[in-house]
Amino acid sequence: MIESRGYQPGFANHVSTEAVPGSLPIGRNSPQVVAHGLYAEQLSGTAFTAPRSHNRRSWLYRIRPAAVHGKFERYQQPRMNHDFAQGPVSPEQLRWSPMPMPTQPTDFVDGLFTYAGCGGPEGIAGMGVHLYAANKDMEGRFFYNSDGEMLIVPQQGRLHIETEFGVVDVEPHFIAVIPRGIRFRVSLPDGEARGYICENYGALFQLPDLGPIGSNGLANPRDFEIPNAAYENVDGDFELINKFQGYFWRAPIDHSPLDVVGWHGNYSPYRYDLRRFNTIGSISYDHPDPSIFLVLHSPSAVPGVSNIDFVIFGPRILAMQNTFRPPWFHRNIASEFMGLIDGVYDAKADGFAPGGASLHNSMTGHGPDAETFEKASKHDTSKPDYIDGTMAFMFECPLVIRPTQQAMDAAHRQTEYIDCWKGLKNNFNPS
């Protein structure tokens, strides 16, 4: 179950929820004896001394502590990694067709495939960009990520995510954020699913400040939803899979770790419906910077510069007159990884399909293809354009986003992507 609490990512919310009445202690976090024979355990997502407004931690009251499991051994998941730190990086524009669905039974963990990334968990900065394609429920296994929080963007098929904190159900047009260290299991109500993941190694995602926009606009805090407490009291022969410092590890566990009966705090999974985003735009001229489409960001140590920006391009109305309405040609100090959830992206006529992706790194020129440019240059701007039935997004980072070799070698990479700009001819006429 999900309950809406006006959860505001990145700030000092405090939530209390219990599946069995009386599970949460009153007046203290760790009493000598916890009700119902439970164990008290604190999960901290920030430094103990982080400012109160950004300190993130939750107290869990569970059937067994998280320390109870067998010894870890290496687990081979060769397609999700952070092998993006070696060798030269081409400045070429890159694009991929949708990642194919697996032909063999593959669950969420084994279906993860790393496209690109930068930084790493060692430096507590940067991100990993992954896609998942799965056709099997996680059976008898649980997963948690020690390296970063996971922003999950479904593109095809629903995800039923059972976590220590409760259940989070998402479908395309929703996002789910699973913070670092939280254990979960994924099942597929539609039999198969595909989507994108931003693995954030830096500061936790939070809502951006609104500045001159004022008190309303962009993503509303009350639209973020968190799970009610729910628990499993199940013994069995299970495995616990952990991603730690870029490698996967597996330990036997004789019970379900999703055994939290009650919890309180401000460090938890959450979900958000992207269709509730309040888009801000120009009503005079020019196409605004994509920062006006910012849903969440991970701040860096430099004021005004994010570690990661998560930006969406959803349905909106373009009414600017005598203006080139699609995104203009541009080069950025930042690097952009884009994905398409649904519909058509207004800066590309074809080739960018739902489930596909593109990467334009720092100072690499990009923008509308030749067909889109011609159409927009002749468009009647005396009438508004209603852009419907679409949802694209971008993971933006100030660091170079380095593609993995497996992504460069993938059969679904569009090696002739650069040709989409060949038709941009010389129109110069000095007279």
C-alpha cells in the first residue's frame, strides 16, 4: 500500500507507520525491550552530523536485525558495473535503439545493463546510467545497493517493488526512488518490463529551490508518496544480493529481510507520478533552458551546480510567437543522457524511440535533426502547439558521462546517428 504524506525528498519530513499497532515506541527510539519482541535498528542515509534540515535516517522495528545472514561471496552480474573510468572517451553523439527484451528467464537484478557513468561510490559523486529488461519475478532473492540510491524510470511494464519499508507499485510515467542500502524484491505484474535507472553516488536527490518561480510550480511535495509499513515473517532458503563498490556479492539468508513491522523517520523509498509535474514555460519568446523542467536534483559542493539533474519533457503548450519552438542547437558544459518513455520527442523526427537513449557529452553539439529544423522554421507560430502523448527525460551531470564498452559494442547502438544532421545545408545569404 502507498500513502501520500506530502513527502518532500531531501528535507526533514518525519513519517511514522506501523503494520501492527503498538510496534513503535513512544518517547525513545531504542527502549530496553521493544514491543512484540522486535529489534530496533537505525538506518542512516546521511552523516550523523548533517544539518537537521537535511539529516536523513529512519528507525526500523523488525523481526530480525539486518546483520543476520550468511557469508558473502562474489556474484557474477557482468552487465551492471562502473567500468567507465578507463581510456579515452569519444566526443561523438551517441544513440541507441530500445534495448531488446531477454530471450531467457531474467529477473530485475540479472536484467541490469550499464550504459554509461562517471565518478563512483568511492568519491561519493557522479552517477551510473543503467537500463533494465526483465521477464521474470525475483524469486527467493533480495537486493540492496550500497553504492548509491536508485532512481527507477519504468518505460514498459509495471514493477511491484516490495521493500523493507513497504510496497511501492510503479508503471510507466511514474518514478520510484530506492535509497542506498534498502533491501527490496521486484515482481512483474505484466510478465516483462523495461526501463532506466540513474544510480546516484552523490548527495541524495531532493526537490530544487523555486527561486523567482515562487511558491508553486514544478513538482509539488504533496504528490510524492511513501509506503505504509508491511512485513513478511517467512523462513526459507533465500539469497541476499548486494552491490558494493561496483561489484556484486551474494549471501545466504534463512528468512525474508522484508520483516520491518513498523518504522519512523525520513529515509524511505518513494514514488512520484510525472504526469503531475507543473510545467513552467515561456509565454513571450524563446525556448527556455531545460532547468525549468527539473523534477529532482542531487546537489554538489558547488552552489548552483548539481551532481545530477533529473529533467522531464512531458505534455505542454508552446505559444511563443516568431520563435523556433523546438529545443535549439546547443553545446553545454554539462553532459546529457536522454531516454524516451512514451510518444515522440519534439526535437527528433525519427530514430529516437520509446526505450531508446542518447548521450551528448560536454561541449558536443546537438539539437534538432534536419527534418525537425525545416518543419519548425516554416511553422505558423501565430497558433499554439499542443504537445501531447509524450514523456522524455534527461539525466544531466557536470562530469563527462563515459559510455561503457558493452554499450558502445551493443548491436542496438545506432552507429550512423550522426547522419541525422547531414541535411542541415548552408542557407547563408549575405544580401
